[in-house]
Amino acid sequence: MQDRRVKVQVKNLTKAFGDLLVLDDVSFDVYDGEFLCIVGPTGCGKTTFLNSMTKIYEPSQGSIRVDGEEINPQRHNLAYIFQEYSTMEWLNIQENVEFGLKAKKFPKERLKERSDYVIRMVGLDKYRNYYPSQLSASMLQRVVIARAFAIEPDLLLMDEPYGQLDLSLKYKLEDELLKMWREIKTTVLFITHNIEEAVYLSDRILVLTNKPTHIKTEIVNTLPRPRKVSDPEFVALRSQVTDLIKWW
């Protein structure tokens, strides 16, 4: 891991809202092409961290750099998948997926080729002319994932994107996410409160403390892929992370 190129450098990141200190001097690197999961107690500031990455919140102190430059969503190629579905109801699936491509001013000859590619990858080829109101929850989340990957982001930020789905749908979408990540080789920061999900997806796991939040520890996840949640090594790593997140 240490010989890989650093994609994102977070240094002394601090965020306070008035007298409430949420993020307390957080520092870590993210490697190019890495799938990094961030876990911690509910309410510890995981979403605040991602919102700082996208400049929704300005840090109180510290810096976030991408490829050596201060992060700038207008300059850097970022995609953000929120907890809630963020499809546009007035656009069909094809148009939803192409929305980001058009915003990025992709050449017309590449635009349809790119959207077709990601729509097929998430298994929505037959539904490209449907509207969001006609789709199930899992299909809506596939649309959001396809739209994010369509722009080939240098950095993909995901904030508990499967929290509202049942277990079987969650596993299916996690596998689709990993397939697209391997294909496109983007760098992923994935926020989750689900420890099993973090162990299943990650190259590395950062464990956060309760507020004021700092990094408690990091765990390099060397489990071979594809992973099985019933494997003893998987269960052992899940238990290790669970013990680290306990509030006491």
C-alpha cells in the first residue's frame, strides 16, 4: 500500500459548528484507485467529513488536497452519491445518466457511448426509457451509481448509499459497485455504519471515534476477493472492527 501514489491528502482537518467540535485534527492519505471505507459510531461526523470534501462545509482548520492541489469541486472530477436517491423525476433513466456527462461537456460522440456502457453494466439496458417513478428502490440506486461512474470520476464519494435497502438488494448492489470500480479504477471513499459492508468492500478501513472525532485506527483489509461473509477470516475482521467502534 505504501508504494502507491497518494491521490488525496487530508491534513489536520478540523470542523466546528459554533462551540460544537465535530472533526478534531483528522489526517490521513487515500491512495490512487483505493477503495477506502470510513466507519464510526452514529453521529460521529462521517457525513460532515464528506461535506467538507465537497466544500458544502468549509473546514475550520486544515486542508484537503487532491493530486497535490487544494480540493476544488469545480476543477477536480468528483462524484458524490448521497444517502437519499438523487434521480431527477422529470428525466428518464438514459437522461439521468447523461446529466453529469452533459454538465461536464462530454463530446456528443462519446456521450451516448459512455452512458450506454454504464447502463449496461448496472443491468438497466431494458429500462433506459423508464422514469424514476416506475423503478424500484434498488433500480433507482443503480441509476445513481451509473450516473456517478459515467463521468469517470477521479474521486467518488459515497455516503451510506445502501442504508435504506434490504439485505439481498444491498449485496447485489455492492457486487455491481465493485465490478464498476474494478473496470473504471476510480478512487472511492465510502462512508458506512454497516461494519459487514465495510469489510466486504474495502481495501482499507478507517475507524473514527465519537465526537470530537479523530481517527482511532486504520485497518488494511487483505482478504481475497470475492469475499464471503461466512468465511472465518471475514468474521474475525468484522468482529475486530465491531470491538473498535463500541462507544465504551
